[in-house]
Amino acid sequence: MKVGFLVNPYAGSGGRLGKKGSDNIYIENPEIPIRVKRFINNLPSTITYFTPRFKMGEIYFTNSLIRPFVINCGKERSTREDTIASVKIMQELGVDIIVFVGGDGTARDIAGSLNKQIPILGVPAGVKMHSGVFASTPEAAAKILTDFNDGRAKIVKAEVLDIDEEEYRKGIFYVKLYYVVNSVSSGNLLTPGKEEYNYSTDDISEYIIENMNNDTYYILGPGKTVKDIEEKLGYSPNFLSTDVFLGKKLLLSNVSYFDLLKITGELKLILTPIGGQGFLIGRGNQEIGPSILRKIGKNNIIVVSSIEKLRKIECLRIDTGDLEVDNMLQGVYKVVVGYNEFMAIRTCSNT
């Protein structure tokens, strides 16, 4: 099997900064090499790989037993034009699948460059990952590719979605469908596209507020169910921001990873999973990074969700960027679904 592999080294660079995207941000993401290594370390060596030069693919194989064919494309400071050119060359070489490291923007560039029904598979690394072409983790992407090579995976139709980042940062969330492409699925390792739900969560908000401690710092993540809590407290939050409260008082709004690192004292985290996808951590809330999560611990994470949304989620997905923290957060979560009402749900397996 022939595999085209390319990397967007800038993908996800806005996440820890709380920027909600990386379009037009030409800062290399220091977490990209780690994610690529996690993917490459689990790849079968029996596959033939084609990859662009430099940080678009070539350098990540330096210490690997896999020796890819390096295509004549890519440069030190790559652009979307390099992505498009790489896809064109890969198609001419007859690859069976294109695997990329990036987010929705990269997926959109690749999908728009395809003139054949070649499946695409995303190794998650972006801030925006609403499309249905992404594996849940780098290891899951490697497992899907291995299963595809062995004839155990199936080709499925997947939507490529994207949003306007400037509007997104203002709290205006509008997802647009750009393409329907072929992707590859195996088990529950491919992440579904995002779904929206509109159910009353007043009882959830009331229960959470009654149980808030005045001496505890609360990090409230993005999402309607969590923001309903803030509205009940008398604030007008950005639907997509992460905010910090001391008890019931707002201290910081729209925080970054670095803002959160400065907080000392007892910490609790209030999150809601993404509808359809089931992601609790790692999609849309990258500012809540692994160091913060290590400090908080699994038992201090409060999960809230309408029961209607939760019933459509098979399991909770976690992708912090740190395997050790991912493993620490695995297990069963008691989700608040009403006033003093709970529903248990387990985290997904990544293999």
C-alpha cells in the first residue's frame, strides 16, 4: 500500500493561547513533533510512505526505522500552497490514502485539491477539528491505517467542515460544510462530526451553583451547558471561552494556558462534552493543557450534559497531548444531567 503523509507544522499553535484557531498564525507548534512521533512509532514498516521535505514530513522520520520516499515539495516555511502541491504529486504517484497532521484548515486544503476519491485521514493536531476525518488520537490514527492496510477497516463518507475563526473568537459559532470526502474507519477510532443540541439545562445550573464553594477556584470550559451556569450567576459569557471563577465570582475570562498555570489554590474544572463527537478534553478547549489537568486530577473534574446529548455519545474522548495525563483521566465519569441527577459514562479506548 502507498501512503501520502504530510504535516502542517503550524497546526494547533493558537490552542494553548486561547485563540480558537491557527489560521494566519505562522508560529510553529512545539507539540507537533511529539504528536507525529506518537503516530510514526505505531506505523507498520511494510507500507510505502511518500512525504514532502523538511517539516512537512521528512524530518520526522530521521530516527525511525521507516524510510519514506521524499517528494519534491515543501520548504522551511511552508504554506497552504505547499500542501496543495504535495497532494497533487501524491495523487500522481498513485497513493491509496493521504494521512495528514493538522486541523480543519488543513483538511479543507487537502479535500479541495483532490481530483480522485482517495480517502484522507487526519492525525489530530489542530485547534478546530469539527470534520469527520480525524482519528481520536495519533495512536488511533496509526491503528486505523494499520487496519486499512490489513483489510480490516472500511471506507466511509466524511464531512469536511470549517468555521470563520474571527467570528469564532467573538463567540459566534457557525460551521460550514465544504466537502464530503472518503475517509477510513475502524471501531470507534474515527471521530464523528460535531452535532448541536438545544435542551434546557436550568436544573443542571441550579445544582452546580448550589454546590460551589466560595474558597475554590472553578475553571469553566466552553460550551452552552457550562455557559448556562455563568449566565445563571449573572454574567454574559462568550460561548467559546474558558473562564475562571473564585466561588461564584468571575475572576478571569477567555483565559490562555499560561493564565491557568498561574492559579494556586484548590481547583475544580467544569466541562461539557462536544455533541456527537464526545470529546471532553482536547477539542475547542486546548487552553486547558496537560499541566493544568495534572494539577486538577480526575476527581476534581465536574462533567455536565443534557441527558439527551449524553445518550447519543458512545463514550467520552480525551486527547490532552500528553499520554500520561490521558491515561490518568481514563475511567468512568459521573455526569450531572439534572438537579442531583447523574449518569455514568466511560472514556473511549484509543486502541
